[in-house]
Amino acid sequence: MGFLLTFEGIEGSGKTTQAQRLFEFLQGEGFPCVLTREPGGTPFGEALRVLLLRPETGSLDPLTEALLFAAARREHVLRVLVPALDAGKVVLCVRFTDSTLAYQGWGRGVDFAFLRLLNERASGGLTPHCTVLLDVEPETGLSRSLASHDPREVRFELEFAQEIRLLERIREGYLELARQEPERFLVIPVKRSEEEVFQEIVERVLPRIRQWKEGKV
């Protein structure tokens, strides 16, 4: 069985950048790795990602949104995550089931019991061995994300810009999840340079991957 490492956090926290850097670092250390993302990772997931992120899609019913993310996740788990884990690889995934709880649960108000069941069914019970939660202030993260993303992929950012409290609730949800599962979550503040953040990720994640490699996880 492989090692599933997920990256979570609100917009502008640096998930994609840090996941890419860690992927390249681990490859250099000789670990067989896969880097993927949600929504995405499969042709269906990437097509759905375009629809979910483009501003023209407009607002969606929270339950509709949750179901669409779950559909993409199911295909991703079956076609990418499980095969890679069965092959004994380290899988780095930008966003996974915790995003559903933070965004559609704490953010949108969808029933948590339903979301947990939805996650269970979509993921087949797959749980990350370790989750890196990159924590950033909502205003800072939103500003970074709007400045760095393609204008065709900022539906969420535009919504949060109009209601920053929504993004604050999502951040609070993530931190609550980390409090509930301190053994799985590594909360890493990003109010520093990209390099400093990366060095902390390596220092805290690498021992866990080495333990897995030695059969201790």
C-alpha cells in the first residue's frame, strides 16, 4: 500500500506550488511519486473542474456543488489514487475529502452527516496518511489567488471577494478538522517566504514518509 499525502487550505495558501515542490524533492530522494489534484486528475475531473471554476457558471446550490465534487472524486479515486497506492507510490493530492467538509460544510452549511457519508462513498473509505494544511489569513490568501490565477478560473475567488466571511468560515472549518485529528494534520502557517514554508513541510513530512517506507505506518 502506498502513502497518501494531501494538501489542503483556502485560496492563495500555496497548495499547488508546495505540492509541486515536494513532488520534485521526493522524486530526487528516490521515492516513486504521483502528483494529482481535485477536482481533476482524470479527463472527466478536469472537464468538470473547468465548469466549477469558471465565473460564467455562476452560483450553484450547495448540495449540487457537493455532488459534483463527489462525482469527480469517485472517478479520481478509482482511476488514479487507488492504482497508484496499490503500486506502492507516494501520492500527493491537492485537495481531497477535507475540502468538501470545509467548503460545503462549514462554508455552505450542507449537513455534515450527509457530507461524511458522501465522502465515504465517493472515496471508498480512503483516508490520507498525512494532510498538510497550509494556513493563511483569508484576505491575504484571496488577494494572492486573484493575482495569480487565470481570470477564467476564479468563480470562488469572486464570490469570496463579495463575502469574505464565507472564506473565514472555511478557514475555521479547516482548523477545526485539524484539532479533531491532530495525528493526521500538519498545520503550517504560510506568513513567511515560500522557501521557509517548503523547508518546514520537508522537515515535518519526510520523517512520516520514511516511517511508511520502513513499514512503521
